[in-house]
Amino acid sequence: MSNDLNTKDLDTEQVAGNGLLDRRLFLRQGGGLIGAVGMAAGLAGYSRPVHAETLVVPDWTKTPGAWLQGYTQPSKFEGKVVRGPLPNNLYNGIGPGNARTPLQYLDGMITPNGLHYERSHNGIPDIDPAGHQLLIHGLVKRPLTFTVEALSRYPMTSRISFVECAGNSGGMYAATPADGTAQSLHGLVSCAEWTGVSLAMLLEEAGVDPTAKWLVAEGADAAAMSRSVPIGKALDDAMVALYQNGERVRPSNGYPMRLLLPGYQGNMNVKWLRRIKLLREPAMTKDETSKYSLLVKDGKVAQFNFPMDAKSVITKPSPGINMTAPGLYEISGIAWSGHGKVAKVEVTADGGKSWAPAALSDPVLSKAITRFRIPWRWSGAPAILQSRAIDETGYVQPTREAQIAARGSRAAYHCNLITSWGVAANGEVKHVYA
Amino acid sequence: MFTRNIAAISVAALGFTVGLASAAESPGLGQPITEKEAAAWDLSIGPDGVGLPAGRGTVKRGEEVYLEKCQGCHGETGVGTPSDKLVGGQGTLMGDQAPVKTVGSFWPYATTLFDYIRRAMPLAEPQTMSDSDVYAVSAYVLNLNGIIGPRAVMDAKSLPKVKMPNRDNFYIVYPGQIK
């Protein structure tokens, strides 16, 4: 370790047990570059790779590269970065299913469109935008229809927002820890920049009757997915989204238009949106009674629990993204809240005995995924890593015991308890309960 | 031309909805349609039965429909697999046991059954059954759960009157949030 840059300084920065270091460490040393050097040195001090030969000029530098493409694809060396695990094919390729975002292979706050999670209830309809319309009716002065072309002429609004399935992380209610990855346990959340027309503008054009307190939104898919939405949310920050990360919404995410209800359970963000009916009372559809309601204590069922509470998960390291050797690492992960901005993320390396604040990467946006990072000097001893998100309302992501004590373990949905990753002495990372 | 609108929209995004109506002038490209014309797309049935169409169905006819169109996925007499169980599970919602949520044990409204079957079932050919057959198969599923008798007839009047056994265990959280 003799050539380790700033070893002494780094070691004095421990801010919580088992090697967590000050979140500003990498920044203070003159930006990411020095930090990265420090980190490399920290690792290299233990097992510096040996180059038998001197540097060679690789073939790809001595051969002209591939020709231009109309729509580019990721490098063929990134083949493992795919959605999954895909469900069993029970009905000859039709029916409900979901595909999860590979959180552990991504960095930053944005989910690439091809990796956005998907939950669909009877496949992805093949919609010709020229034959698609949005109908707004019910308790309005003027029932109206809008073509995709017409909506494309409206003034657009953009926001970066996560969408999370209410069933995400549901496996964490189980009595024993599932042997899973960040993707398989928590991959039903993604974050994109959505651009579209303010729903309030369209509702005002139709003229909302003062007796309308709810609306039911319906999709043009073969499940005709339908969900009731309170009028307050519809007039607040709801959007009819036409674009996803700059391009038209992907078919798996609702092409040619989807409802976006920032922070609300994913299922309500109705894809392939074709109809909005204003109502006095909620419609009590199958997916807001039989499903997406929470069976809590004493057989009671909590219905219309809409915002997704604050949650966080460490993606690096995490199962499959193992530690290689003792040394200096960056712990990194994602945090989000359906109630607003993430105010703080704390990380522990000793199973919750001591916590240190992580750095939040800019931008930190309301109801968007926020990236957090904190340096960690791993000694090589077993460790338990956890993160907990605190949002701008002061809400703190609960422990497993606290969440289950409050609502029992049969709620199935809205699980946001703290995840524990156990790091073994050999560097392997596993999902554990701690 | 849109500067003013964009300002109004960003105000809306901040959560100030008051005044949006007058402030946000829209391009006005919505095409007027009558409620009568809209009915061709309107699948929504309220828990009070609003929206239920004409037609009627018996438990007996429902059994025929079920055997032909539903049994393959929901099992003989609704016992399930590979798809959801539609029958049974009463008494499993209490305590710590694994809950078996079915139409009979869990669903709060009988109208939801008509609404859902009409819009989404059978899985491979949704929206192909007659309204009377949807009433009939709804009646059959309710009868299998012991909620209505074998001679019951379901239509726009009788279906909303069916009281579902688990109805009173549902409570609405909004605008609150559960712990």
C-alpha cells in the first residue's frame, strides 16, 4: 500500500462504523479525477493487475469502424444488461407479465427506454397512431376526442419522474430473504423524462363539472386497464405523456400516449390511454379492489393508497456486483419518493449500528430517482450494507420490523422497507435480513 | 404564441391549480362528441350499477358459458390454476395465514365482476361476449361462491343489489396514506 495516494487522509475520514468515509471525500480532492485515482490506488495497493506486455495498439484502431445506423444499439459487450427475469409463458405468449429494470448495471438517474420496466396485463397493443383517439367525457360540459396529431400540436410540458409498480419489492414481505438481485427484488421502478400535454389543460377544454370528484382512465390494450384517479391529482401534476426521454413513448410504455401521475402507483399511470370519464365516485375497477389494495391487519383492506413512499436501494455493490478485494470503493444506489424530493440518504456498513449521510448527485428532483454515493474502505471483513431514504416531508424509510409491525406481512403492495446486502469475506454480496 | 400557456402549465406543475382554467388557453383541438356517441367506448360500470346495460343471465346459462370459455384457465368450478382462483378462500383473510383472495372472499362489489369480465375476459378474446352472457357467467361465479342462489337472475337491477361478504372490510385511505 506504499504507493496509495493520500492513505493517511482517507483513513482519518471514517464517518460511520466498518469503514464508511466522508461523502465529500472524492469531491474535496479536486473533483472526480483525483478521487478516481485515489480509489484506483486503494484497490491497486492490494492487487495491482500485472501487464506482461507493453501497451499494444488494438485492432479497432487500425481498422475503419462500422457504418452509420438509423437507430443505434448498445455495445454487444453489454448483452447482460437486459430486463428480466421474464415470466413463464402460461398462455402461449399472451396474458399478464412484467419485465424488471437491471438496476445493478445502470448508473445515474435515467432509465434508458429499452430498459424501462414493464407491467402489462394482456400484452402490448400494436397501435397505429392514426387510428388512436383520446376520449374525455362523463361529468364535463363538452365531451371531446383528441387525435394524436391534435395533441402533438398542444404546448408541451416536461418532467423527470419515476414510475414504480405498487407490487415492486413485494417479495420483501416474505418470512425468509429471497435470493435475488437489485433487479429481481426492486426492478419494477424506472425513471424517465416524460413530455406531453398537461391533463389539466385538456380537462379545462372539456369543462369539468363541479360535481366531478374522480375520473376513470382506461387503456386501449386487451386488458382495457382502468383505474380511478382523484380529480385533485388530475388537475395538479398529471400529464398525457407523448414522449419518453425525447422520443415517442415506447409501445411497452403506452405508445402513443400514457397517463403520467407523478409519484402514484404505477398501475394508475394508464398506458395506451384512450378514455377518461369524469365521475362523482370511483369506479371500483378490478385493479383497484381485487388488486393494488393492501390486506392489512384484522382482515381490513386499505384501498386507494396512492403515492409510493420513500425507498432506496444500494445498486453497487449488490448481488452479482461483488467486491473484488479490500480497498476503497464507492457505494452507490438510488432513492425516490412519491411525496416529493429525496432530502437525505443515509448508509450503514455495520447493519444499522451507525449511519453516515451519502452525497446526492444533482439534479435532485421531486418524484424522480435520485442517485446517492458514499466512499467505503472495505477491510475485507463481512459487512452488512443498508441505505435509508428520508424525503422532504421528513418521512424516513422504515426497517423491516417497523413496516411489518405496522401493517403485517400480507399487504403484498407498497413495500418500502430497508434492504440489507450481506458482504461475505470473499466479497460475495447476498440479500439478507438483518 | 404559447409563452403564456407554458407559464401557466409550469405553475400547474408546482401545484397551483387555481386559476388554471382561465389562464391556460388551449389550442382547442378537441373534437366535440355526444355522450351517445361516446357510449360505444364506455365500458365503465359504477358500484351503484350506473352504466350496466340491458340483458340478463341465469346461473344455468352461466355454467354453460363458464365451461366453454373460462374453465381452461380458472379451473373446474373456479378453483383456479393456471389463473386466479375465482372461488373459495373465505376465512383466510384474518390472522397470519396465507390469504386466498377470490371474488367470494375478497371482492367488495359485484358490479366489478361484470365490468371486468366484459372488458377483459376471456383472456384471448376479450370484448366478444354478449352482455347477457356476461351477466350469466357473473351469476355463475357468484353462485359458486354461495353469494346468490341457483335460481338467481342477474341484470342491471339485481346485480348492484348483491352484497359482497367482504364489502365492509374495505376502507378508503385517500387522501391519507397507510403506515
